[in-house]
Amino acid sequence: MTINCKGNLIDLSTPKVMGILNITPDSFFAESRNTTNNHFLSKAENMLNDGATFLDLGGYSTRPGAADISVDDELARVVPAVELLHNNFPEALISVDSFRSRVAEESILAGAAMVNDIAAGNLDENMMKVVAKYQVPYIMMHMRGTPQTMSGLNKYENMLQEIMFYFSEKIKAARSLGINDLIIDPGFGFSKNIAQNFEQLAKMEFFRELGLPVLAGLSRKSTIYKTLGCSPEEALNGTTVLNTIALSKGASILRVHDVKEAMEAVKLTEALKN
């Protein structure tokens, strides 16, 4: 299973790690916030040295209840950061974490190689058209509503079946536009409560039936720290446990704040598999 990033075929038969680079002032995990260019570049360099294949750059906080910001404000955060990364690490594969087509397009023009859309096109009807235009890989996540409303939209009759139907519709729409490289993200913590997140993780191999790479975004989320009775800053060990479970159930990409520990999980689970 491969995806094409800037002419590079990335083989996902061995799971890859995506490092999270937040350029938001209110990310739920305080240590992921980047305050200066030097801090930002140092963190990116460390992630690449630790083995990250992708760097996921986001300028819009999607934690539950986060404040909405304008497209112009998001552009002002994201595009200069993409340019800074691309100029300093030209070989790095940059993912832009946005649900807005204008942010995605300007980021691609600035050097981004992938689009990570929490709404899978639901919040911007032009998003898939932009992805198709530039033929970059597209991560489609499951979410209901918006970051501001999603917490109250977690009532399902059959959650897994409804999510599978959602993805089958999104895949059909993307394919109709000629998008070749698709990745699905079940959306841990988005329109799902803690019990639903654990149910989804326990049955994550179900999503492999779609025939696409699956991304797991569990890093330091409330499912971990609320279950353990700790803080996001204390949730690294719990993150590694759940990442390991996700890998055992077929995750192709781990999206994480802590690349070194995620790479260790990948190496050990691959050694066990082999």
C-alpha cells in the first residue's frame, strides 16, 4: 500500500509516524504550542531526526469548544510556517491540517505535500476539488458538526456502521473527482465520547475493509488522560499503549506529539510481526 507525495512513493506496509506541529496559541497540549520560529524549527528538526515521515502543520485549534478563527487568520499562521519548514527542510513531507480549501491550496503552493481534513469536505465544498487539482494525498476524518458543536453530536444507532457508510460516501466522492491517494482517519475524540473511542479502537481493523490506509490520532487525548486521571502532559505512556494497540489492529500512520516513542512502538510491533 503506497501513497505518492511529491513524486515519492511512500510505502505504508510498514507504519509511518506523523509529527504534530501546532501553530495555535490554545492547543490542548501546552507543550505542542510553538512560540518562536527557532522553537518551531527546532521541534521540526527533532521530529525528523527521530524518524517522522510526515510533519502535520495546523493553525486552527480543533479541541472541543475551541474558538473559531477567520480564514485570513488561519492563512496568516499557516502559510508562513509552511514556507519556513519547506525552506529549511526541503525534503520534508509537510501535511497541512485544515478543513478550508483556500488554506489547503495556498499551503500546497507554499510547499505542503498532503492535506489533512478533519471534515472530509463537509465544511468546505471546494476542498476535494483543490485536492484533485494538485493531486496530493488526502486524509479524510470522520466528524459530525464543527469543532464547536461536535461534543454534543455523539449519538449513534450503530456507530461503526454509520462511520463506514460515511467513509464509503466520501471515498466515492473523492474518486469521482480523480483523487488517487486517500487515507482515512476514524476521528478519535471527534463526535465520540470516551467509551465510543475505546469501542472504535477495539474494532479498528473493521476500517481496513475499505482497502485504504488508516491513520490513528490518539496522542495525549482526553480518552487517555481522563481515563488515567492525569493531565495531557502526563499522558505519554498511555498514548504509547494505545498507539501500540492501534498498530496491532492495522494502523498505517500514527499522528503524534512524541515521535521518538511512536517510532519505538512501530519498530517493536514490526519485530513482533516478523
